[in-house]
Amino acid sequence: MTTSPKILVVERANLLFVFNFSVAGSYFGYPIRVPGAQSRELLLDTDAPDFGGHGRVDPAVHYPVDVHGLMKIYSPSRTGLVFARI
């Protein structure tokens, strides 16, 4: 039995917010349709060790947007990520 991802994606003030509310579902390569073709960088990761998290997302990675307007990310369970255009 598979469950659907419980992920919420919102864009506000040129920032992209990604919230994964899944208790057990972490998603590698999760596609997100984004406006514009600019790559993104991670600004905030609630899974970072500074916030008591496990540090599963590399903060140095830049996230390119492909020709179809998709950005692929790793979204660990029970986390919030904020991305900004580079």
C-alpha cells in the first residue's frame, strides 16, 4: 500500500516554500514546477542540525530548473524548505 505525498508548495515574494507533512515519506528527486528558469538555492532547512534536525539536505547544492520548468529536490519527511532564485 502506497500513500500519496503530503507536500505543500507555495511561492511568495520570489521565495519557494516546500513543506513535507508526511510522517514516513521522504522523497528524492521530487519534481516541483517553478516559475522562471533561474536556478534556486536553499535559504532555510528545518532539518538542519542548527534546528535540531538530522541534516539530510546539503545546503551547498544549487537546484537547476529544466526546460520543462521543473526543479527536482530531496524532501525529507516532516520538514520545511525555503528556496530563492540565484
